Amino acid sequence: MAVLAVLIPLLMLGVVLALGRYEELLLPAEETDRLESVALPAAASPAIASRGPAGTPAPSP
């Protein structure tokens, strides 16, 4: 029984890894997907300016 408790998770891990490899072979990433996954350098990424708080809320009637 202890052997099954050790072997079953290892076999399941092997199946998950094999399915992942199979998926990569079956559905290769397109060139545009690869380019989007590459991180942009800091100079190429748009800068987001912080404007601070929005101000006071509208006055109540």
C-alpha cells in the first residue's frame, strides 16, 4: 500500500508532463504569440503618469 501511495502521484505527474509536451507539439505557438510573450524593455513600455487623487467629490444637493 505504501508503494502505491508513492507511485500513483509520480505516475500522475508523468502523465501531466507528457500531456503538456503533447500539447506543445500539437499546437505550436505562432510567431506573434512568441513576440508578445517577450518582455519589452523599460524604454519601449509606455509610461503611466500618476495624477494623484481625483479631487473632491461633487457637492451634495
